[in-house]
Amino acid sequence: MLWIALRAPASASSPPHDAADPAPEQLALAWWALQFSPRVCMVEEAVLLEVQDSLRLFGGQRALLQRVRSEATQQGASALAVAPTALAALALLRTLPVKEAAAEDEAHAEPIPAKSCTLAALQRTLDALSIAALSVTHVHAPTLQRLGCRRLGQVRALPRGGVSRRFGAALLEALDRAYGQRPDAFEWIALPETFSARLEFMGRIEVAEGLLFGARRLLVQLGAWLLARQRGVVALTLHWEHDLVRRGDACNGSLHIRTAEATRDMAHLTRLLGEHLARTTLSAPVVAIRLEAPQTEALATQSISLLPEERREGETLQQFIERVSVRLGAERVLRGQLIADHRPQHMQRWLPAATAPVSPRKSKPKLPSHLRLHPPWLLREPLRLAVQGERPIYQGALTLLAGPERLEAGWWSLLSSAEAEGEELALRDYYVAQSPHAGLLWVYRRRSAGEPAWFLQGAYG
């Protein structure tokens, strides 16, 4: 068997052999490790995974270990150890130095420290380790040191009967498991069907922007869950719990975020969450937060090409639109939507741009041939033109070049009391006209009941 032990990010600041609940970073690291093996467990401050059956799938032991070591750095792991047994890997991991957390831009510069041992060197390697390398011997360290035991080999050399009577059978069982003389038994972790993670702060958070620090830790855990589930998040909810002592009548709050398309980009979600929190006021100090993903969608992974491709840096267009919509307001960032209507004033409508994804790959709708003659610029309101004889005038008498294009639309919404053309009913003949000074224009002649008139609708470039 081949075991890999990874030191979780939050474990660097916590003492070894700590039996507290796993931190969000440790749970996120365990969920991330599920892509290499279904046999993943969390033991004290480390994440252990058994990868013997996965070696062939990932191209052999060397290729698998190189990939785990390089990608574990991005997940915040600070050390890696490899051994034939789980407890041996954990013991070797504790001998590696504890490095300070690297900055985000330096996380990929230097590989994490690693140590390994083979099955042939397992006994010799463990015998030379300190008794602090295993939790079961670390608990009895003062007594063992008085007996002259400083190394695991010295403890193993003691009479087994006397060790069992004085320290209990658990010490001998752990030594046998570490040396490979007894099988390991762990409870493998399993992904929950839905994501929900809670984080309790060490103190009280007075400002909403302060919640972002804890939310980042939960977002890392969410990213690992989405990766393991091969899904992307569409809706995100951040709940916060107020201090029971000082909140008074204030109720717990929440913040809901929706994205136009499923995403697994935690940096983008962090920016969105930060924009929302910057505009949030807390009614009372916050002591805990909970992050939930109530809506997710299947998200296909991108295939890795054998040919070199352009690396896209920065955020996508849709991510930029969502972030700007949060900062400026959804009603100020709009996009046009085509509508099947012949009336120029109803051919499109403006909607919040963040409500639907911008899909550049989607083919453009095919327009009828007569619409290709329409100008790119339309007036907000048609301008009534003066008439000389029967010819319209706009910076000189107009010369009709093309037309008419007859339009009869809006009869289904015509009010019974309306006798002349209004906003809904359109009875018009459109022409392309030439002005001596204004260039090409798009004009129409009203044909509805009442006085005939000419109007300027648009202009060409």
C-alpha cells in the first residue's frame, strides 16, 4: 500500500495531535484529494489518502506524486509525506519543518517540503523517529523518557507485556499499524449532497467587510466541493449570526448572490461577495457565518489540448459585467435583447446585463433582408418634418432613394378610442432619403387616420 499524508493549511498554526474539529481548509483539502483516490480520511492535523490502486490511472507512482505535490501547493498544503502505512506517513509528516503561510503570488514559486520511505526502509526509518512523531507515544512521553526511551525503536524494544499493562493495548496496536504488522482501519470521508459550511469567529466582527476574511476560508471549501462534484455554483447565500448578548432585537442577516452562468472561479465569487459586503451594514456584531450553495449546475471540465494555446488572463466579460453591476447597480448596466416585432420602437428591450450570460459563441440571429436597410442610429422620438408641396424637408428638400417599406403593426394592442397612429399602432411607409446637408436619412410617411405627415426616424453613418 502507498499512503500520502498532507499537512492542512490551518494545521501549521495549531499544535500536532490536536483532536479539535477539522478546519474548513482541512476539509477542503480532503475533498480536493478525492480526485486521486476514494480512500481519503482526516487524522488529527493531516489529510491521508491511500493511492495504491490509483497509480496506473495517473501514470505511475512518480507521476502521481509529482502532480499531488504541485497541486497541493495551490490548495494551501504545507508539507507532504509518503510511506507504506498511514501512521508512518503521518509520523514522517510531523518531522518536516512548519513553514509560514506563503503569500498568494508566492504560493507556486517553491514546492512544499516532502519526505518518503520505502517498505524496505520502513522499520529503520521509524525506529529513528522521536516518540513525539506518534500521538499514542506523545501522550506518554514523560513516562517513556524516564524509562530512557527517546525513539520509537526504543519503545518497540520494551517487553510487550509490560508495555500493555502500563500504557494500555492502544500503544502496541498503534505501533503495529505504523510498522505494517496490523491493518489500518479508517472512516473514509464522503461528499455531502449539498454544500453548507459554518465558521465561528474567535471574536466579534463589527463591520460587514470583516466577514470577507472568514468567507474566503469557506469559499476554498466550496471550491473543493464543486471540483469533486464536477459542478458550478449559480446561487450563493452567506448567513451571519449576531452576538446574543449585544444584538438586542436584531435578527440574523443573510446575503444572496446569483451568477448568470455556473462558475467554479472562487476569485470571482470573492470579488462579488466583497462588493456586496461593502454596501452592507451590520445591525449588531457577528460571531459566526454560514455559507450555502442552494443552486448548482453540472459544469463540464475543459479538455487539456496537446497543442499550445493562448492563456487568457484576467476575468471574463460576464464576470466583469457581474462585478460592475454590483458596484454601479443592476439598473445602470444593461444589455439589449432582440424582440420579434416590426415596430422600430419595440424591436428590442433593455434588461440588466447580469441576469443572463453573454455568450460570444452563440450564433447571431438571422435578420430578414429588408431589415438590413435599417439605419444604425434611431431617434428616441420620431421628428416631424416640414413639408414643401408633397416633399419632406430636413436641411433641404429630401430625395427619396428607396422604398416604400410598408409597415402595418400593433393592431392587436390598438385602443378602441384611438383614431390616429400612436405608440402602439403603426401604419407607415418607410423610405431611404437623401438630404443635401444631412446625408442619408430614414423617414416615413404616416398613413393612419388624420392628417398625413412625414417623420424622421433614423440616420445612416
